[in-house]
Amino acid sequence: MNTELPPVAPEVVAAAVEQLTSRLRKKLDATIETYTTLPVTTDGTVRRVRCGEDAEVTLTPGPSGAITDAAQAECSCLLAPRCLHRTAVLGAAPVADSDAVADPPDQPFEGGAEAAEPDGGAQESGTPDNVAPPTGPTAAQVTAASGLWAAAAAVLAAGVPGAGAVPQAELLRAAHTARLAGLHRAEGAALRVVRALRAARARHDGHRLADLVAGLRELLLTSGLLGASDPDPTLVGTARRSYRPGGSLKVHGVCREPVISATGYGGVVTHVLAEDGRWLSVSDVKPGGPARARGAATATVALGSGSLDHAQLSRGGLLISGATLSPDGRLGAGKGVRATPVAGLSWTSGPLAGLFARPLAQAAAAQLAPGDDPEPTGPQAGELIGCDVVVVGAAEDHLFARELTPDGADSEGLLLRLVPANGHPELAHAANFRKLASRPGLRLRVVGRLDPDRAATLRPLAVGPVPDGTATLLLPPEWSGHADLGYDRLEGAHFPRAGELVPVEGPTALPPDPVAEAPLWRLRRLVEVAVSGGRRAAAEPARDGDRASGAAALRRSGFRTAADLADALTAEADRRGRDVFGRTRHADPDAYARVWLSAAVYLSGTERALVEATWQPSAVA
């Protein structure tokens, strides 16, 4: 993927691939790989890519900053628009979010965060009040969900090596159909799968196979239930750009979080807390990557009079009238919104002090409790957690810290891992963590996000001094009591002298990680191999006789269901039927996808239970 190119709507990429001849489709993957390294010429908002002596592709984004119409992508060759040059350049560009695709021409694009909102209290839906809402998905939604299932099942069977531009285009077309049918959750899952596939095939440094597995699991589960006419409304999801009137609000800044996405977007999200304890956010995320993430740190907040920047908002507050809110708590910047800056609060007063009043075990249990499990909506999704800790050691990429208990017994609190929220070298997270790791005994007040996939792990976004002032940070007054770890760089003057740090007893060995050490790794490996290598790779244990030994080890450990699912997955992956002439038939992708999904859902639920157990003090002390 070339992040210098503007994002492209899914339907534009799908249509371009569909226009190619079968001969050109065979060359598409190799051509895309070549074009990702070509230089991009910028002329205002126009981007040009020279693909050869007689071919130059010109991309002219619309007001949203994305290519949303086929006419906005042109090639100078004689075969255009049905040419390999144009299609390959579109395939090398990032995939646009539905927010950009749906932006009206007169609305500025805010990277999916501040798209068009209502000016008043009009209903979001056009359904009259006297008409009962439907009790399940419509026929069009069932059809769209079935199309998504079929495209996702084909990707799963092919695996990463076989899921090139053509299978991705089928998935993008199905995602576009889902958006038209109003299946917002399924569409978002499909776009995440395509992005993860591209990252895996390009071997990007930030790629995680676990992300692709989670995306496919979410996509197959959601589309499968919708295709079966499940009436659960959470399966449909909500449009990220649907804003509702929020009335008058008073919000207090908590911290800033830099955003660098794999799709070429960059910016900042400022987290704020309302007087009633609701988490809200103000986003400024646009195409631009790391450079824009750094510059947005002090960009003007697009809310109200525009007299406040994000750095000031994170340490101040706003009194808002006519507020508009998205379902995930984003504050909109509609025409009727008025915002007046007010003095901020420290982390020790008002509603901000309440962040640190609840023990970590209770806060983690509330976030990990089973619920509707809505689709993730980006880095600003979900509540943050506050806690007071003391640094006790470091290992690999994380710190070990112990929760400070009210009675001051540092050795009795919960032991947890602190991991950088973003490891990008152009952000300050890694440098700040190195300074914190070199000072065992340092006491901190931390605000961060719980990592649901790792044992007792918190990803801090900001740190500050503990209220009693003992062996803690010494921050400058202009920082208003906290440092945003992605932007503010901690220096030696911000730390107490070495003699003021109280000796602490660190872990003599790495604390146990039930998720990594449980025998479930056998099932996890099989589920991941099925995604990374495709159906043939998942069938290998059945062919070389290893299936029985792996299942036996799971049964000996008490994971009988895991053993049965592993057996079923390898058996289905190796299943081959024959026709009346003895020829091998094409394997049924639907049956294979159903068995893989059963194993993936079981694995996710079991590992979530193991993670939840690590947040109890007795589990990792």
C-alpha cells in the first residue's frame, strides 16, 4: 500500500478489477506490488503516478479527500479505463472508510470522526413514529449478508497467499452492498479484513496475524447470523457518522492520543469527560500519516469558535450548547454547535478524580464483562481506566507496575503490565517508556486503555504525579498535572532524584501469562495457520498424523471441547469429495468456514475468560 495516494472507495476498486480481462487479472498482484514503490507527484490535491513511458495515472480526490467516483481516476493509456495501470494504482491506494464515501460535497471530512451531523433535533431515521420498526433484517440485508459470507469464506479458504487483489475486490464489492443495505457493522469488519490482508501480504512491520484472525471471525460471525435472519439489532450496527442532538454539555479534558492508521490517516483524538461521567472525544483525523499526527497535536479544535487547540483542550474544558454526539461518543461540529472554553480540572478534582476511585480489578471486570460486543470503531472507542501504580521493573517492550492500595502497602496491589499504546518511532511513547523503566520505585497516576488480548495489561495514554507527591513526577505548571505520552517528552528534570525513590521488590521472574502458557496454543496455532496458509495448510495435521497427538494433548489438559474442534477443523479442511467419474470435487467453502468459525469463537471466548482472571489480585501477585 502506498500511503501517499488518496484513499479509494471500495466500490471503485471493485469495479476497476471487474473490468479487467482474465489475462490482466493474473498480472494484477505483481503490478500492484511494483506500483506501491513508484514515486507520487503532488499538484495541490491531485496525485499523479508515472507507470511507464506512455501511461500516467491521475487521481483527483473529491472534497472528502477520497476517490469516491470512477471518473476521479484516469489513465493516459489507450486501454483506459479498462487498463492494468489504473486498476493497479487504485489497488495500491488505501481503502477509504464509509465516512469518506458518504460525505456530502459541502461537508469537510474529518477522517470518520466529524462527518456531517444534524443541525437540530431531526430524527436520524425516516421511519414514521406510528410505524413499528422491523424485528429482524430485511430481505435486502439478508442477501447482502449472504454475499459477505461467501466472499469471506473464499478468502478464508484461499489464505493470505491466495487472497490477492481479485478476492479482495469481491470482498470490497460485498462490503459496498452491505453499506447500501445498512449493515454498518458487517461492512466495517469487511474493510478491516481487506486492510489486514494487504498488510499481511506486504509484510508490514505493524501487521499482526491476530488482527486478521479477529477480523475474519467478526465478519463471518456477523454475516452468518444476519444471513440466518437473526433479529439482534446489534448485528446491524450503527453508522459512525450518525449524530444525535446532545443538548448542553460541560466537558473536561483528560488526555490526547495520536492516531496513525495503516490506511494513511493521521491525527489526534482528545479524550474528554462529561460532568455525568460519560467518556466523549474530539477527533481530528485526516489523510496524512505520521506527519499529520504530530502536527495535529496543537491543531485548532473544530468545535465552536475555534479558539482552543487540542493541547489546550486536553488540559482545559468546554461548555457546549447544541452538542451533537455519535453513537460512540464523538462530539460533532455541526452548524448549531456553540462551545466556550472553560478552566480545566486536575486529575485530583471533580469527575476526573472519580477515574482513580475504583480498584483496577473492578474497572477491568466491568470492561471485560460479556455484553453486546459491538464492532470496534477505532482508537477512540471504549472507556479509559485510571489507576495509581508504582514501577517495579521492566522486560522486553513493557513495564511491570503494581497498583497502589489505599493503605499504602505497595507489595499487595495487583501486578500489571504497561505497554506503549503506539510504538511508532515518530511518537514519544517508546522514549518515555525507556525513561520510566529506568526508575523503579517511581509512583505514577496513569490513564490508559485496557488490552483485552493480554494478561493484566494496560496501554497508558497519559501519566501524572500521585496526589501525595511522594517519589513521583515533577511536571512543569504548563502541563497542568499530566503528560500525554504520545506527545510530551519526559526529561530528567521531570523525575525525582534517585535517593527519593523507595526501593521496591520487583518480580523475580516473568509473571505467568495464562493466555500464552495455556495448552490452547495448539488450537490457536491451527486457527491462525488456517488463515495465514489457507485450507491446505490447515489440512496438514490430518495428512501427516499429527492431529491425534495435538488433540490428545488438549484432552489431557482438560480442554476437551478444544480438542474436538481441532479434530473437526483438520478433518473438514482435508475433506475432498469425488464425482461419479472419480474426479476430485471442489471443497465446500461454507462447511469449512462454519467449522473454522466455531473454533475461532470458542478460542476467543476462552482466552477472554483467562484474561479476565488475570485482573484479580490473587491471579498474578
